[in-house]
Amino acid sequence: MDRLRIGTLGAARITPGALIKPARQIPEVTVAAVAARDPERARRFAAKHRIRRVHDSYQQLIDDPAIDAVYNPLPNSLHARWTLRAIEAGKHVLCEKPFTANAAEAAEVAAAAAATGLVVMEAFHYRYHPLARRMREVVGSGEIGALRYLEASLCFPLPRFSDIRYSYDLAGGATMDAGCYAINWLRMIGPGEPEVLSARARLHGPDVDRAMAASFRFAGGVLGRMTASLWSGQLLRLDAKAVGDRGVMRVFNYVSPQTYNRLTVTADGYTRRERVSGEPSYTYQLRAFAAAVRHGDPVLTTPEDAVANMTVIDAVYQAAGLRRRGA
């Protein structure tokens, strides 16, 4: 395979930053096609971003023999359906997070991916940035001692209540959109998979959380907490911390570290600060996806990992007394 030819489903706001700009930095990748529900919108998107092929439907793009892989940034409720269609057509898939509407859907997609051997990857881009590796190194080195407590937050203002992220039918909610990052971070750093102890939601309409706080317990008695919001008193939080019996690691902006990040470690009475530089996290992610497809390299955000993440999300909703998405 000379170049990995990717087709994008829809003309989502995230697509230029998550796919098109990174592809321009990676010679072995090209964005070759786009399809949208509104064909005219697809044509405008293609003209703006110099995409050669425009398809009138998602299925037409998936069936295109000139496409090797599909990028799926559709609403959460459509992730499973169109990822499965792409797998059935023999295409590799880079699917935006959260992977599906719930864990049962994620397990179905994971089984289909395993049966075909295709690369199917959840787009938790921050996991591919050097900052993620550095955070794991600090905790794993024992510098802060034995792990005792983890906390991750992602809160930002989204007052546009017509946004799809406030739609239950489209599998929206603060836990799906922001909380999926915080939960993923806790799972990346913590020992094993967490048990949900409690969860409390603030609502925007029936079953749609505009904010969520949840508490967890990991193996060995390690405790954790997640705070996520689209609209609450905590307008902007992008931080995480790991507390050990000798010290604390604090991280600012684990989500989008290319903008700015700060890692602070306080242990044995001393404090040091680091900033981890690098390319945009989306560039690292797309490069990893291309390497997995072209060379069989391993990926960090596998379908199996996505099943585990969605299982925790479902449990948070249950603990908060809300229906899981897609129910």
C-alpha cells in the first residue's frame, strides 16, 4: 500500500483538525473522499479542503474500492452502525470517541473487528501524545510512591443547547462527551478496571446530563473521581492528578497538550515542573493509525479498550439513576 486513502463520513466540525490537517503532515496518508447527508454540504466541504471525491451517501463512500479506511465522526448514536458497515465492506476504521452509544454496541463492533483482522481504533488522540507516555512513566516509576487516589476533570462551557451533545437520541450527555476522556485517563493510570461507587448528575432534560461527578474504586483500594460538564458552575477544568503515598503528580491540559500543558510532581518535599512538547495529538494519532494499517503496528486505543471504557460509562449512568445511551 503506497498511501492510505481515507474517506470521511460527514462534514463534522472536528474533521479538519482531527483528520485533514494531520493528513497534510503525513505523506503516506491522503483524505480521498467525503460523504454527507446533504450532498451539497459535502461538495462545499470537499472544495474547501481539496478533497477529490464526493459521495452522495455514507454507504456509497464505504463501498468505494478506492478507499482503504473510513473516519467516523458521526453523532455517537451512529458510531456502531456505520463502523460495522465499514468493517463489512473490508475497510479499516478510525472512530471518534466515545466509540459507541453503550458497551453492548462496543462489544459487537469489537467482535466484528476481531473476526476480520481490520484495524479499528478509537480516536482518543491524547493517548498518542508524548505527555500521555510521560504521565504513565512518572506514576510507574514509583516517584510518587504507591498509588492511593486518582482524579480527572474535563469541564467546558457549551451553552448552545440545540447542540447534538444535549440529545439523548443521539447518545449525548456530559459523560459521553467530556466524561469519556476523564474516565479514559483514570483507566490509563489506574490499576485495572474501576468499580463505580457513586455518581451524581445535573440534568438538561430527561436522561441528558449537563454535568456528572462520579467516584470509583480500583484494585488495591485505590480511589478515583471524575468530574465532567458541558454547562455547570465549573466552567473550565482540564486537569488530572495522581496521589501516591510519597507525593503527587498534577497535570494541566492532558486532553489537548499541544495547546499548552504542565506536569508538576511534588515528592519528598521537592517540586519540579515539566512541559512536554510535541506535534498536535491528532497528528500522532493519525500516524499511529496509518502505521497499524500499513505495517501492522499495535495501537493503544483498541476496540477491546473501548468496550472497557463504555462499560464504565454505562455504570456511571446507572449509578446516577439515568438510562444508558442507546437504551
